[in-house]
Amino acid sequence: MLTVGDKFPSFALTAVKGGAEGLKGPGVSFVDMTNATDAGKWKVVFFWPKDFTFICPTEIAAFGKLAGEFADRDAVVYGVSTDSEFVHLNWRVHNEDIRNLEIPMLADLKRELSEALGILDKDAGVPLRATFIVDPDGTIQWASANGLNVGRNPQEVLRVLDALQTDELCPCNWTKGQEALDAQKLFEAA
């Protein structure tokens, strides 16, 4: 699995648009996205194993509810699975939890991005519940992966993004608004 300091791979994928535009149907709901889309912004890219499952919509909906908070931090959120854009659209239409999703759902149908990141489950052949925070230069600054049966905490992803954006030393459980560590003071106190 690619990790902190690695460049996020180049990609060109079709996505279902976020918001109301994503519910208008084929031809209107789809957009082509690449690693250059939203250039200059922080990116949070999270993967789920399959559409029409049980844990996945809880995570997708939770990321969607935080889309405004990520945007306030000059970050975009992309959700990705290996299902097609048509499956994503059908799922949005038929699942109340993600119908009004504000983030795009990217289709890694050929598994090229998932393979490049090294996040395909060896047995199931679908993406792990992997999450990447990518800086505006395209470098991975945080990477996390859960197994197929355990959901992640999007609020923690937001907390880590906040910490990364301070460019300071942030202690355990640090949250936005708290003091960062002052290495000089800590050294002098020792």
C-alpha cells in the first residue's frame, strides 16, 4: 500500500457528480475526473468495497455530511469503489442515506487506481476501506486502511486534516483550536 510521502497515482475515472446534479440521470450525472481535477486543493480520497452493501453507505453518508467542513479547509472529498458509474447512480437513487450526497462517487471499474495504491483485498478483489489525505502537491500525507467489515470515522479524518494543515507538532487527540506543541519549550523544560 502506498503511504506517507508517496505521490498519489495519476488517474482518469468517471464519477457520479455530487449534489442534485448527480441525480439527473446518465449523460448529465456523470463527469470525468482526473488527478488534476481540483488542482491546488487538499484531497481526501476514500474507498469502499462494493455498492449496495451495509457498512459502506454509513461511511459515505458520514463523509457527505462533513463535505462543507472539508470545503472550509480547502479540501475536496472523493469516494471511490470498483463499481461502475451506472451502479453508483442507481445506488444513490435507491438509497435514502446517500441520495443527497454532496461528494462525487468515482468508478474505478478497471481497478487501476486501487491496484496502483495497493489496496485491493487479496481474497475478495475489492478495495479495502482505505483513506488517503493528499496535499495540494499530490503527495500522500496520511494513509489508513480498515478491513472489509469495519467502518472508519470520517470525523477523525477531518481532525487529521486539521493537524496536517497546521504544519505544527500536534499531540495525541489534538483538535482544531488547541495549542500545538512547542518543541523549543519542551526541550528547555527537559
